[in-house]
Amino acid sequence: MRVAGKGVIDRSKAVSFSFDGRRYSGFAGDTVASALLANGVSLMGRSFKYHRPRGVLSAGSEEPNALITTGTGAGQEPNVRATVQEIYEGLVTRSQNAWPSLDFDVMAVNDLAAPFLGAGFYYKTFMWPKRFWEAVYEPVIRKAAGLGALSGQNNPDTYERAYAFCDLLVIGAGPAGLMAALTAARAGADVILADEDSLMGGRLNAESGAVGHQSGAVWAAGIVAQLSAMDNVRLMSRTTVTGAYDGGMYGALERVNQHTGIRGAGAPLEAFWRISARHSILAAGALERPIAFRNNDRPGIMTAGAVRAYLNRWGVAPGKRVAVFGNNDDAHRTARDLAAAGVHVVALIDSRPDAVIEGATFPVFKGAQVCNSGGRKALESITIRTDSGEEALQVDCLAMSGGWNPTVHLTCHMNGRPSWREDIQAFVPTPGSIPDMTVAGACNGVFSTRACLSDGVEAARTALGALGRKAPAEMALPEAEDTPYALSPLWAVAGAGRAWLDFQNDVSVKDIKQAAAENFSSVEHMKRYTTQGMATDQGKNSNVAALAILADATGRGIPQTGTTTFRPPYAPVAIAAMGAGAQGHGFAPERHTTSHKRSVAMGAPMIEAGLWYRPSYFPKAGETTWQQSCDREVGYVRKAVGICDVSTLGKIDIQGPDAARLLDFVYTNMFSTLPVGRVRYGVMLREDGTVMDDGTTARLGAEHFVMTTTTAAAGNVMRHLEFVCQALHPEWEVSCTSVTEQWAQFAVAGPMARALLNGMLDKPIDNESWPFMACGDVQLGGVAGRLFRISFSGEHAYEIAVPSRYGAAAFDALLGRAEQMGGGAYGMEALNVLRIEKGFITHAEIEGRATAFDIGMARMISAKKDCIGKTMAARPGLVDALRPQLVGLKPVEPGGRLTAGAHLFEREAPAIRENSKGHVSSVCYSPELGMMIGLGFFAAGPARHAEVIRLVDHLRKVETEVEICHPVFLDPQGERARG
Amino acid sequence: MRIECPMCGSRDRREFYYQGAAVMLARPDPQAHEADWEAYLHLRENPAGPTRELWQHDGGCGAWLVVTRDTVSHQISDTQLAADVKRAMGKAS
Ligand SMILES: [Zn+2]
């Protein structure tokens, strides 16, 4: 219920939202949690394992209990913390992990079965019988597991990736962070101040103490106003810094529109930032820890700091009759603030007999403990244990405090381990855990407001020193609370029953002790055995207490027990935010050729080739299968003329006095002897002797070559050439430039290819001026292009290149003429048939294992020079006559089926792995031969032409007798290409 | 992680391609003993500490770099153009 006159919410702006179908009203500035508490709703969720009724425990992003689902339909988002989600008009929220309803949850029977479901239950129970795992256990576990559910539909929301750079990243805008940012900003540094809350100020907004002559909240707002007026400061609220990475990189999640109803139309829901900071100051504050006692998880039991936050920031009293239970002085403030606001404080229970409690207007129990609670879906009573026995108190809210844990998480992201401080019974960051990071304020174990303000200034001075900047001479510090923080450890109250530690994963004190008893005494083992700290909150509230209990159970100290490692992200990040822009078509860039539009218009199915898209075939009316289209297109090339866009092949322009020397070094064969105006086929090896790539290179001038690579290897070859030029031979004068995108290139192939070109070139060509493997400049309708007489089909063929801006027009013109001449466009399927018929290899053959010897090109390795891969290619094992080598394959029966990937066996040998003597790499139906043909590798294959072997494809259940033959099926003398 | 490219300045590591140990700069003579070739191609140290490795700024200027990186802390202590390193090796031998 609201408390008049308290809080920094805007009471002039009522906001309505719904929870589990009921409408509620809150105010601008409310979270779902504060608004529900104001409406008297304390039951907000069910726990994961035992489905116990739970209410809010905290007032921040560490919340383990109050997880809700926001939105409906495709845009619904599960596991949103009610303590983080701000309300906005029309917000729809639901509880989760309860069926049929939050009020009556069938799965709560798990709680009754709890004696059988303790730590290690899964490991012990689902061991046998083995066959039960897939059939029974896994489906049942999967159904019961998981918190909120995704919609199962495509996510309609947009997300963004963003980048920022700064001198100083200040993480957290509480008293320390604000002073640090102000100090650094006044020194002229570029500052980013990031805070996960919607309102900067940290605990200053949650406490009643004054800073200077103002309330903490007003003082903080004043500093924020000063900072926002400075050009060198960027304020990022609603931004959680989620990870610290190498080299001063930080990940951060900004909840851009999670607090508004704005969706779609380019408005991102969230943005994932990568922030590069020269220095950082971690001022992330501290998280309060609960105390474990029997039934300490009832709705209405929360941390003392959270109760103060609800009261002072949101003007909400979480109960009408409140008790406070703590082991430290800080908890006293909760009782004092509540009493001052007129809320009935039933009792302040301090576990320390010697506690000094000032200004108490309420009953005080020193040296007492809360040992149980009562009520079912809401807290109704607590039992306290004093020297004189046990006593029940009627309360509807209990504020508890076991002390504060500095928020050390980010300092552990690069393998840092925090250090134990006995005086505050908590871990603090170990200096130097993150390079160029300074830790300040409560997350450094500095707890009074005044000390935090001062520590922020000091941290900024350190940062400015590291940045080589002069710090401001003096920073005035306002007066503020400066009381020492005193506590004595109390992790768990002794007694029977279940005392909860990890609320989200339902881990109790008993579970930790059981793990220790079963010898899971290493902290990492205990964690996995009990699932302590493995929920979405990473055990922010509970890990330290669990450690302390483990330390006690194993007779070690806490520092000797050690801690588990915190890893990014600090708070959950939606994969959609990290992968922003990469959904659907954003997943990978698409490269389109200049003929893409025309190909698509012709109905060609486009297939991916790396990032490129290439036409598979061009269907014509009446054709019902791709095979019909493919056979027709093959016919164009064999009988008339076909046009194919080959622009996706890599094109590398190589120039310089040492260009020929470079080519001699990267290719196995000679290029320095290639005359100007001629093209040569080349094979290049990796240094280990296997084939890297093949292609043709044209010599356009004495010091000017254009190399083509396969589509797949274009990037690798370019990188390889750069490596040779820079890292092996920097003394060579040669430069390589990728011109793949600059030239559109088309194959014009078939007996009528020259006739077609002569109708288009400004100057006609003939066999004398342009013989096989000639190249040079041509004019095509006034456009300067290049013509190469090369063939990947075995036919009389050319490739003509024009600057890309003329590509679409050139394709249209070539295609138009081809169609007049009885030809047309051909796609990848036909291209594949044409090359297999000729025994030309692709990366189906040179797949990273094949050597030049294997593909029958050992003789191409020139004896006259060194080249990459030459030495290793000569190793005996790589030239063994029994290696599988390239052969042609055809079925003994003309209708026999060949499949790529099938293994090859001797005719009589059983088709088992040990007997495999090779495999099939490429197959097609050859219209010319009227049967399927293939290329493959077979042991000593070249010596066994005309012998019959067996093809077996166990996957596709194919078995065919095939004859080994020469890999060139058509025109073995190559007369067609030369004609 | 960020890498200081001598040509382009401090850049995000996703602009760079990683190749492996910088021993690749010292290509043996074609006639060298096969043990030298084996060492060049296949044998690599796996140090916990500073290591010299090859990166290419292929999302930037295309320069091959020799980067000295500590495998324990990921701190990069030095970045040089591979071409400069190779030239210096030539002078030294
Ligand atoms: Zn660069």
C-alpha cells in the first residue's frame, strides 16, 4: 500500500497494466514489483523445482523470485524480472511456472515429495534402466523444466547492435559512480556513465539520508543534470554492463523500449553495445544477502534494503505489520525508516546480543533470531527464538539482512578471483583483476555514503592519472551519512526444516550439507551437485552464504573454500539482442551478380555459393523437372551456344615487375614463360603439398596478370597471395588487388560462340587472331571489355568481361543473341554436367586432401623452379601409386545409378569400411552419353581403366557395378575447344 | 579484444584474421632437411605466456602482422608489419 509523501514516483501520472488478467494501477516510475506491492499483491511467482509460492525478494536486477512474462503472442518475453520491468500504459504481464494458476499450482506436489527430490536427485534416480532415459526420463524432465516459455513464433521485435568509445566508462551511477563521472568529466575526459536502473542515483534513491542539504535523490538528480549538460559525457540509463573483455572492451545491454509500448517501425526493443574504454571505474554497488532460516521464502519476506527501497523510492509499504531481522547495523535503518513513515514495526530482531540500536520506537530483540515463518501464499507470522524461548509474532512482511556483498562480478570476467575480507564478511575485488579498471564505492567494500562519494573522486583521480590527464584541483564533497558498517556473521539459523539459500533453484542449507557429506566438497562440485547459483540470477543473493555453509560443513575457512567464477553476462541478455541484425536475411550478407535480377525474373531457383547466389537452372514452360531444364541447357552448349554468368569466380589483378615471379612461386607450373595475350591453366598447392585451388591466369602485359580462382576459394587465395608478398617475399615489387566485384564476366560457350560474339564485338575475331587460350582487350558496343578464349565445357568457348556497371546490359544482350541462335542461358546444373563430361575438377575433387598426384597433375609441378608445396608434395606418401586417384566412372548397365559420396570397392569385396578403396566425388546424368557418369578416386585407378568395380552407398541404399575409365568422357583430344 | 594495426591504429579484433605462429615467416630452403620442413609446417610451441603470431587485417588494410600476445592474459605487447619483420630477418641472417 502507498505511503503518503514518500517516493520519487510521479503521482500525477497514473498508469494501468495487467498481471494474470487483472488490471492494476500504478504510477509513472513504478516497476511491476512496486506497483503490485502497492496494490497489496505479494504472490508473484512459483519456484522452479518445488513450485513454492514466492514473492519479491529484492528491488533490483538480482531478483530470483518475481520472474514474469511480458507481452502476448509472438512478442512475449519470459523470465522478465518484475523488479526491473517498468510499468507502462497497457503493459500485459503474467506469472509463470504455475498451472493452472499462480494461486493453485498442480506441480506444487513436488514440494510434498521434496524428501525424495533433494540434491543429486537427478544423478541418483535417472541412472537405470538405461533405455528409460530417452523414452521416459528425458521427456518428463524437459516438460517440467524451464521457467517461462517462448512463444515458439518468430520474434517480431527489432534489436540493435551499437558501438561506443570513451576514455572512461563508469559502471554504476550511485554516489561513487556519480562523483567519479563528475570528477573525470571536469578534467575533460570523454566519459560514459552507464547504469542499469531507469533512474540514476543508485541507493541514494532508496535511502532516507540527506546528502548536503538535500535528500539523496535530489542531490543525485542535480549531479545527473550537471553531467547531462556536458558535451564530453554520455549518460546511459537502463543500460546493464554485462561483461568485461580483453583490451578494454565491455558488453552492455540497453533496454531502449522495454519501458514503453513502442514496438516495430524501426524502434529497437533493446540495443547491445560494445564499448571500448581506455579505462573503467566499477561502481556497481553491493547486493544484500538474505539469512537462511526455516521457510524464509514466503511471499512477504524480502531483504531489508529492498523494503527501504520500496518505501523511500516508490512510496510503498510492503506490509502493514513489518518485522526486521538482521545481523548488522544497516538493517536498523529499515526499522527506523518504516517507523518514521508511520508503518507499524512489530519488532527489530538483531542476532547480536551486543548490538547498539539507536532511536528505537519499536520493540527490539537483541541476540535473537527468526527461526520459522507461517502462512501459505503470504506471510502471516514469524517465530523468533530468544534466550527465553520461542515466540510467534503476527507480521505480513519481514525485512531481513545478512549483510552486503560487493558486486564483484565484472572483476571475475577475466579469470580474476575476489579476496575475502573478514571485517565485512564478504568478497571484494582483487586489484588488477581487469586491466585498466579501478573499483570504487560499495563494490570495493566501502559502505558509508560519505566514503562512497570520496572513493568515487579518488577512483577518478587514479583513472585520470592512467589516462594522462590532470585531475581537478579540488572536488567539494557534500556532507553525508558516514556511519561505520558493523556486523557479525549469520548465514543460517539452526533448526529443522528447509532453510532456503538459492531461491530460484530451490537449494536449501540441507542440500549444501548433503553435498559436503557425499564428498562434493569442492565448491565447483557442490555447485553442480546442488545447482546452487546455476539459475538465471547466477546466485547473486546466495552464493556467499552457500560457500560459508560449505566451509563450515567441511571444516575449512571461507577463503580456503574459494568461490565459483562469475562469467558474462552479469544479467540475462536475449540472444536476439546480441545477434541483432542477424535474423533472417541479416544472417549473412548476400552477394548478387549483375544478372541476378534477370535470372530471378526468368524463374531460376537461386542457390548459394558461399555468399553468392547463382542460378541453378532456367525453367521453360512445359518442363516439370529440373533435369529436363538441365538437359536442354547442356544441349545449348553442345549444339548451339549457351550463356552463363561466371562473375562469382575470384578475379585478382596482379601487377609489378615481380608479378611473373610471384605466379611462378604460387603455381606449380610456369607463368613467367606465358606470352602476353595468352591464358594458362594453373594449379596451386598449400605448403603441405595438397591442392589449394586451380584456375586460369591471363597475361595482359609484361607486368600485368589477371588470375581467376574458384568461387569458393577466392578469399583464401587472395589472403595467400598477400601472405606470400608480405610475409615471405617483401622484397618483391608486386601488388595484388581483388577485382571480383569490378568485372562482370560471362561464359559464351558452344559451336556458335564466335558467331555470337562477332555480331556484338566492335571488331570481329577469328581463329587466327583469337586462338584457343588467347586473351586481350575488346570493345563491346563501345564499352572496353576483355575477352578470354577459355573453356570449362570443352566446347569452343569464351569468357567476356565488362565493367560491372554494364553487366546487366551485357547479359541481356548476350542472352538475346543466344536465343536468336537457338541457344540460351545455362545454370549451375548444366555447368556441372558440362565439366564432368570433360573431367574438369572443382572443389568436389580438390577438397583439401587431394594432391596434384591424386588428380593426375603431378607432372604440372615444374622441375625448373621452387613453388609453394613443392617440397612436401614429393613426400613418398603423397606420390604412392596405391593412393586413390582421379578416375572416370560409368555404370556397367546403362541405367545404373551413381551417387556422389558413395564408396568404391573391389567387385568381390564385402562393402565394409576396411575394404573401401575410394569414393565418388561428382556425378551427373550425361545427355550426350545417355547414362549417369561420375568422377571419383580409386586406389591405383589410372592403371585400372576398363576394370569393373562396385559402387556402394549405404546411406541411400545404392549398389551399382561401375567401370573405371578415363575422366575425360567427351572429345579426349580437345578438338572442339580449339576449333 | 583490440589490435593495434601499424597502418590503421587500434581496431576491433573481428576485423582481423588469425593464422597461427609467426614461425611461418621462416620458410626453409626447398633442399632443407625434411625435419626442418616438418618443424616449419607441423610443430608448434604451446606457451603459457608471450607468443608471436600472425594476424591479417583483412577487414581493413590487408596488412599481415606479427602480433606478440600473452596467451595467459591476452595482453598484446607488440604489433609489427610482417613485411618489416621479414626484412629484418633477412638482414640478420
Ligand atoms: Zn590495418
